[in-house]
Amino acid sequence: MFQQSAWDDTIVALATPPGVGAIGVIRISGKEAMHIASRLIPKKNFCDQKSHTLHFGVIMKDDKELDEVVVSIFKSPKSYTGEDVVEISCHGSHYILQEVISLCVKEGARLARPGEFTQRAFLNGKMDLAQAEAVADLISAETQAAQHAAINQLRGGFSLTLSALREQLIHFAALIELELDFSDEDVEFADRKELKRLIHDISIQVKLLSESFKLGNVVKQGVKVTIIGRPNVGKSTLLNALINEERAIVSEIPGTTRDTIEEALNINGILFRLMDTAGIRSHTSDLIEQLGIVRSRENAAKADIILFLSDLNDMRHAPDFEWENEVATNWDKEGEFAWMEPFSEKVLLVCTKFKLWEKNMEAKGGIISPDYSMNFVDAKTGFGIEQLKEKMFKRVVGSTKGLEGNLVTNVRHFEALKHLQEGLLKVEEGLQKKISGDLLSPEIRMSLYHLGSITGKVEIDRDILGAIFSKFCIGK
């Protein structure tokens, strides 16, 4: 369980990733930070130095030089945590870093818990709770879109929207509360028509924020894409073409891919997690291949997008070009893919080996007219690959404009917004029924609570804070 400290002690931790590197940074925060740093480097007195300055020094241990370092000092309140902060840039030796941290502890610092520096920044008013959570998102961002969403939240874009809504609601809540003090006089300070309009406007904005969570979750977590099809239909070749790397083994032997191969693909700042699966066929005596087929089905069920591959040259299983919305209404007459019908809305039909089919059609005197809406591709030559990527992106995002503005990427925020929507609905219903202020007041207060809980503008349970900040790395 995360324990609440007195918040007046001094903490220390490694702020850079563990492991060998050129530089390692040790962060100290608290009222003793400057004194501890001064005792580590006897010839320096950092208490007398200006904030936001750099200093060269030599850390001593048992009257011997341990390391030459650069010390950055940030004095309260103009620091990340709002406290005195010292950052010591050492050489990246694991031994040196551990020795310096041990010296800090010996001089009175305490080892920081995960996320404790950012938690102190929140408690000291340097950022609100939504901004603090954005720090963790920014650290873990793997794509440009994830970085953009996190930095927008860290800069307060999301918080400003919520704060504006909250201030308006507080104004009417205060007027309604005032009415309760004059209940015997039967007066109304809050204009019910104006309150109804405000609640309606807030509800619309909250609804838009809630709906953005679907895209926000995609930006933060990525898109699961499963490649499904029969053996030798070109699944592994397509995976290699999409990531432009020979990652999966390709051969003409059916059943070459036995297990799931996962790779990441960045399309316009969105991370697509591609899973190449074992070819699915009804009759195989190979136990390992059977297990691979079972896993293929499991991955299809979990996927956000299913790329269903069909070989244009296999007339036994030729694609039905009359399918609507690129989704099969009858997956397979033999029943091999009947189990996929519940996942039809997630499917993109991909017709493979186009160049071979084109050559065969030309030899027969046929007319070739590539239909990109059917996702004709030839992974060996790269034909249709970029168009397929664009189709995958549009399926989950629509356009790059969808990535602009505030996106809800945090499950906790989404849950709070859902509760807020429910509370606002009750207030709207109450206003329509013209119920009295004493019955409206509790619902408005509860709506304000859910709104404020996102940014921490209400008293947040310490266990909840512990759960939030424990997900951070130690030095943050």
C-alpha cells in the first residue's frame, strides 16, 4: 500500500534509465537538497548559488575522488516539484550512480517511491492531476500522435476546458445553495432557463470528450491488427512488406508460420501492432500447426482490424467481388471461416499476388483494372501497400484532423466523464420537472465532484493518488 509521508523530508532517486550509459542523472528534492549536495562536494555551497545554474564539482568519498559531475540547481518554488531540487549529472557507471545515491541517503535523503517527484509537483500546485498523469503518458509515448496528445494535456489544454466548465457550474451551484438559505421566502436566485442552457452546453462538451476516448485509446495503446488467411496466401510476405523488413519467414511450404509473429508499424503517428498468424485450414495432422490455428482465432477476436487475405490466383477460394463494404456475407462455403462472421465489421479484405494474377489475365486476353477499394496488393513488388496503409489509418482515425484538439486517453478520466454525464442528465431531468433547489443541489454537487476529480480540484483519496503515481518510474 502506498503510504502518505510527511512531505517535508528530502528524497533522492536515479532520474535516468538504469544501465550503462555516458551520463546518469540523480535527482534530489526537498528542503535539505542544497545542503546534501553541498556536503557531497565540500568546495561548493549551493545554498548561496542562484537558481537555474550549472556547477562543476568533484564528489568525494572517504577523502577520495568518486566522480567529476555537473550539478544543476533549481530553488523553490521555481522547480519541477516546487521544492529545492538538485540534479547531479554523473558518469553513467552503475557503481558510481549507486555510490552517489548511497551518499545522499547517508546525508539524510530518503529513496523516492515511484512517481513521488511528480506527486510532490501536484501537491505543491505545480500542475493539476490530469497534467501529472500526462507526464507518465509523455514518457511512454511511442508515436508522434501519442506525444502530441500527452504534451497537449501536460500544457493544460484538457484541464483548461474542464476548468471553464467547472467554473460556470460552480456559479449556479452557489446560487442554488443560496436559495436554500432563503427557502422560507420562496425566492429564486438562479435563472432556471440559463441553468438549463448551461447544463445542455456542458453535456454536449462532455459527450464529445467521452467520445474522443475511443480514438484517444488508439493513440495511446495502438491498433491491434491480425492478418488472417489460408496457408500460402501471402500473410508473412504482406507483413514483411508493411514493415519494410524481412521479419517473417516466407516459403511455399504450407504451415511455415506456426505461431503468432508481432511487429509494430507507425502510420501517420498511430502505432499499428501487426500479428502474422498461422494459416487456417480444416485438415492438418500437425499438432503444432493446430495450436497455431487456435491462436490465430484468438487473435482475430482481440483485433481492432482483421486483414483477411485472399489469393487472386486460387480459383477455389476466389474473392467474391460483390461483397458490400469489403465484408464477406458468407465467409466460406466449406465453413473454414464461418467463425469469423461475428467480426465482420473489423475486416478489410486484401486480395494478394496481384501481379501474378495480372500476368495470367493478360495472357488470357483479359482487361486489368486494379480496384483499390478491394485492396489489390502484391507484397513482393510493393503494389498497393501504401494504399492499404491509408485504408487502415482511415478505418480507425478517419483523417489526421481527428488527432487535433483534446483527446481523452486516460481510463480514469473516461470513467469520471461517464459519471458526470449521468449526473448532468439527472440535473436536466430535474429542471424539466421543475423540482426545487434542495433536490437539484445534491446532483449538481455530485457533477462538480466528478468534474473536479479529473484535475484534482476536489479532495482526492490518498489511496487513489498512490495508485496513480505508483505507475510512474522511480525518478519521476
